[in-house]
Amino acid sequence: MTGTGIDALSVLAEPLRRRLYEYVADHGGEVSRAQAAEAVGARRTLAAFHLDKLVEAGLLEVERRKVSGREGPGSGRPAKLYRRSRREHALHLPPRDYGTAAALLAEAVDRAGAEEALHAAAREEGERRGAAHAADGGPVSSADLAGWLERHGYEPVCAEGPGAGPAAPQETTAPGSGRPSPPAEPTAGCPALRLRNCPFDALARSHPPVACGMNLELLRGLLHGAGAGSFQADIAPAAEGCCVVISSEPDSKNNSH
Amino acid sequence: MSDHHLAQINVGVLKAPIDAPSMAEFAALLDPVNALADSSPGFVWRYTDEGSNDATAARPFGDDILVNFSVWRDRESLWNFTYRTDHLDTLRRRREWFHRLEDMHLAMWWIPAGRIPTLDEGRTRLELLRAEGPSPEAFTFAAPFPPPAADEPAATAAG
């Protein structure tokens, strides 16, 4: 495992490649060569070379598809579309295996019916993190919250409303910068944040109720600890991404348990 | 297209009568969650009491035992409904309403598409899983088995 982690990491050491990877990952969907090249301000052939290196390293996946809907002779070759690979790359030196530990602990929680203790522990940890975050930077704004979620790997995007699908592709990226736009904020124009990435994905697949219940309490604790009482966290699973959605409460009641 | 469907049965021991105040939130979720199942991709069938839209009255396995018994197109469709819809929230809160069971409480098995499984069959599969662990005749999400190939009969278990 460590070997593949090092390989993946070394592929990202090339700066342009890393910007391409970040652009595709932040985009959240499929990206064409032309889009990626424009985003990082590189020639298309150069971008294509690096995109394919990222595919070889298992960091991106590629699909060939005709995008224009044209068919038959003369309709051109299928375009290569890139998206972030679902494969996980871990690098722990010295070698560590927290994934197995997490799965075994989740299994034990399930067998013992110890969800209540897990939820309490997660909520307390969330409150500590929220309090530490609030102590760092004063009052918590929606931008702070989105920034915290982004830094902790949740990849928040604006959902149009309850049950909304993934947010529209972020076309707000400045051409040539390859940098993601600022994270979405739950404001009047953005009533809810969907979390595009689940930091506990493997556990959420092997032990969904345990992992998602833990994650929910962690985020509820975070909101409470940060004094972000005008936001609430709820379970709202979608086909992809995190099972929790964060929304602004219209009447800013305290986040109920 | 597989010519087999996936049957699943799971049982839960109620912490209080279903009309008790402590069960009100669970009772209120029955209709919406059942409707969600009915409209989920890959849903084929679910057991209901005669003349009812849910399975909370007859209690074929015991007075305090609720039975959830359904058929799905495949493992993926059952998984997606179970864990990637609002049904997950009911699961997350299950300890509020149901006792923890020492025994395996969920079994699944393949049936020929078009056949409706019986309660006795469900009970047998659950007992088989408890007695012998996961096998093609009775398995779980954690230890799944593929559907039988087209030219072999579905795994049979007495009952």
C-alpha cells in the first residue's frame, strides 16, 4: 500500500500536474482536456500528457465518450473525460492501518449496540473542535463554516434546496489559475450545503448507520461548539458524497439533538 | 438482466408497544419510509399484513417482533434504498425503538424472479444464517453471494 501511495504522491510533485488534479477534483464531475487546459493555462497537448499521467497513477479516471451527440462517420473521435478516481491513496510512514482499526471498532459498536456512547463521544469531539475554531477567529460566519468543512475534506457545495442534486459545475474558477473558487456558503442564495466528499467513505460503506450517525453527531457538535446555532446538520443521504447536509435554520433555533 | 431477485427479511424487537408515546416518531415514519421503498429503483415487493399497507399488526414472529420482508432486483438496489435514502436515518436511530439482538436479525437470499417468498421461508433463512453463518442460501450485506447462474436453480433451503 505504501508503495502506491508514494507513487501517487510523486506524480503530484509536478506543479502543473498538481494544479490539473486539483482542478478536476474540485470540479466534481467530468472534465474535458480543453476545459482542464484552459483552467490551468496550459497547452492542450501538455495538459493531456499530464492528465494521462494522473490516470496512470490511479488519481484520475478517464472515460471516452462522444460529447456532442453526433454519431456515425465524420462525427469525430470520442472525447476523453476525466474525473477524480474513487481509489484511495494513503501514505503513512511508518506504515499504519487505521482503516482496519476503524472497521473493527465500528463492528464492535454495532454488535454491542453502543451507538449512544459513540454519538456522545463524537458530539463532544465536535464541540471541542468547534470551540477551538471559534476561539481562533472570533464569531463564526457561514464563510468560516464552509472554510472549516473544506479544510477537513468535506468539500462543501451549494445545494439549491432540500433534496437538490450536486451543485452545478463550478465555472467560477478564474481561467488560468486552476485554483478552486471559494467554498459555497449557506446563505440566502444557498440554503443548504451538500458535502461532496465523505471523509469516512470506506467506513460509511462497510458500516453505514454507525459511520453516518457518528459523522452527524460530529458535525452537530461542531456547529454547537462554534456557536453556529443558526445552522443545522441533518442526515440526507444521496447517491454520492456525505450523508449529512448542513442548512441554515430559518428561525435560528438551537440545533436540536 | 438477472433472472433472480434478492429477498431479504429482518426482524426487530420493539422496546415499547407501537402506539406508545416513545414510539410515535417511529410510527410516523412507517408510511413515508414504506412509500420511499415502493418508489425506489429496483423495488419488487414487500410483505404487508392483509388489508394493511404495512406489516405492524399481524406479528407472525411474536408479539413484540416487527418483520420487514421485501424483494429487490439486486443487492445494489437494496443497498441504495437501505443506506442511501432517508431510510438511513431510521436505521441510525434504531436503538431508540428496538432492542439490540444477539442473533443475526437480517438474512437475504436469491429467488427466481417473479416468485413471492413466504414468511416460513424467511424464518427458515434467518434460522439457517443463525445456525450456520453466511452461505448462498442465507447471507448478509457484509458477506454477500452472487445470484445463481442462469442455468442452475436458485439455492434451496427446506421450508
